[in-house]
Amino acid sequence: MIKQPLHRRSFLKNTVAAGVGLSMLGSSAKLFANEKKPKVRIGVIGVGARGLGHLNFFLHREDAEVIAFADPDTAFTVPKAKAMIEKAYGTKKKVAEYTNGPEDFRNLLKRDDIDAVVIATPWEWHSIMAIAAMKAGKTPAVEVCGASDIQECWELVNTSEQTGIPVFGMENVCYRRDVMAVLNMVRQGLFGELIHLQGGYQHDLRGVKFNNGKQYYGGGVEFGEKALSEAKWRTNHSVHRNGDLYPSHGLGPINNMININRGNRLLSLTSVATKSRGLHKYIVDNGGESHPNAKVEFKLGDIVSTLIKTNNGETIMLSHDTNSPRPYSLNFRVQGTNGLWMDDQQSVYIEKKSKYDEWEKTGDFKDAESYFGKYDHPLWKKYANDAAGAGHGGMDWFVLNSFLECVKRGAPYPLDVYDMATWYAITPLSEQSVAESGSVQFIPDFTRGRWMNRTPIFALDDQY
């Protein structure tokens, strides 16, 4: 039978009641008293480069059982998924395959032996699949991106509320070790009252947006139908759109630090973009001026900057920079009345503790006397060994573990549909602002006022 969805009234009541205040950080108190499910039955939608990592996680968990997967790429991704399943399960268990075109995932959702689905597909499918999953009685975990329009965000929220089924937003950077240590520092008042924060997606993706059709990354300047993996679909967004296309890596962790949608909310934004040069130059440098793609006009500005105002008076600066040669950086800056932390140099300055006008290094997590050693989050202290070797420095393990534990416990998601809708909304609003020379765009309140009474529940202790 299909798992009965949690009633909306119960879900909202639990969500409000679950927060126990910031003073609970580090305690062993459990937020939820629900009896655990012994095993969660999983469907994976999308087994490309990202989805294979998720599939591998669930295949090796005793409290999860992969029932089925869906992906239309029978030539490249499906064989990899089948080999991974066979290696983990051998011949003792059959995992159903839904590979008959892009709409075949709907047949996966019709099954009555799946509790939850993980969606790791091209961006334009995320909301379509999440909404279909909720309507089919399945709870979805959805990868991050930016929405096509605000209506898409509202449809996610409305469907979740109407069905009573929550949505888990899979922003893995919220679980990055240094970010969680800084969250711990924020909650213990080290920086004083926060006033300004920065974050972004600064990542040289030219080798992701183009390849040679034979390998996932690099090796050529093809995109679209002649390419593989993300270059097959992601690059088209750079052709047609100009805004912050991927806001949540920077915004998600920041939101947890200033309690967005839980005592605070985003009010408005303004965005501007530079001219577009990087992708064209990459094609010419690696494929020559005569290559057909050298004639493509890319709309996405090389650097998009977005300034956000919050209800409680903080400002947030987001940056999107994926078309240029540069080292990877999420550009975090967390600044309060007592000092600040900077990501790029892993530096900290605390008034009356640091030497005047000089940065300190945050130090190593293994050094108990360093900032990071002292403020390492209880989750990482408890599960660092379990997460070792997992994707993106271990943070992929934490985000999937959190989803699995919440489904098992019937617990409210720490990164929920309201958070996801807020992250997703930044993209269309920034596009509109860029198109109107930096005009102010007002950010919808997807909680419909409930942010005033909702309390923080993300990573309050060492549970999940």
C-alpha cells in the first residue's frame, strides 16, 4: 500500500513545535518522539553523475532499500546504474527500471512499494517531478537549482500543503563542515548580532558546460545534443537566461544562520550582471573561431551580483560566477557586531580576542584549541567517520542521512518546501531585476506569515 501522507495540520503543528530554541545546540535531547520506520523504500529519479552518488548511498544503507530507478539515458547512465546495483545487491534482488523516455518516471511513482523518491535530474524537471511525487503519495527529496518562474515555486508550496506531504530541499552545502562550525559559532554568539552575510557560486564550470560527447567533463566545446551529462542541458540555461541561476549553495547556509522562514524572512533583492564573454572565449580558445558554437550568443553575464534585504535588517550579497577561469569559492562572509568569518582565507576576526586589525586562521578541526576544533558541530563530531569518502567532502552523506532519518522518524524536514521555494525564487527574480537594470524585486512570503512563529530546527543537536 502507498504510505499514508502526514496530515497537513499535524505537519504544521509538528513543524512549529519541533524547534526548541538555540540553547538546545549540543544537547542530546531528541526533537521528535515518533516511532522509527525500520527501512525506507526508495526510488531514484535521475541516475546521471549526481544521481549515481545518491543511488550508491542508499544501496549501502541497511535502513534503505532501493526499489526502482528512472532515467531515459539507456546508452550511458542506465548501464552505470545497473552495474552499481548488481555490485551492491548481486542477483538476490531485482531493482525495477523505468527507462522508456523522460515521462516514464510517472510509472515509477504509481508503485505502491515506494515511500520516498530522490530527484536528481535537469533543473527544468525538478518541480514537475516533485509535484507528481507528492500527488502520488511519495515524499520527495529534490536537488537544488533555480526556478523558471515564481508560479513554479508557489505550485511546490501549494501541492505540499494540499497533500500534507513535505519536500526535502537537498542543499548539501548547509552540511559542509566549516559552514556548520560557523553556524555553531553564530549560535553561541561569537560574532555578536549578525548584520551582513555573503555567499555565492563561484566555480569554473566551463569544463562542465562543454565536453566532447564521450566523457562527462571537458575534452571539447560541444553542448546540447552532441554532448553528455550536464553539458547536454545545463549550458542552454546560459544561452537563454541572465540571472543568478544557482543561488542556494550560497543562500542556504546563510539562511540557517539568520533563521530565514523561522523568525526572519527575505524581503527584496536587486541584481546586476556583467557582459558575457567567458563561454565564447572558451569555445574559441579550445575549438577555434570557425567552430559552429563560436557563433552562439550567450545571454548569461559572466558575473551576476544580487543584494538582498531581510526583515530583521541584515543584508546578503550573492554572487554567481561560473564562466571564467578561477579557483572554486562559495565566497562566504558572516559578519556581526563582534567580528566576522571569511571563507576564502578561512580567517576570523573577533573584537577583543583577535589582535587588532589582524586576521586569525580558523585552524584545523583536529586542533581542540583552534576555532574550528572548538566549535566543530556535534553532527560532524559524531558522524565524521561515517561521512568519510562521501561526495563533496562528506557533506553529501549528511544531507542524504538527514532525509533518510526524517522519513524514518516522520519528522519535519530541517530544509523544507518553504526553504526550497525561497531559494528557487531568487533565480527568476534576479532575471527580472537584471532585465530592468537592477530594479527592486519583492520576494514572496511562501510561509504566508507563518515565519513569525516557526522556530529553527536545522542541526540543533547531533541527531540529523
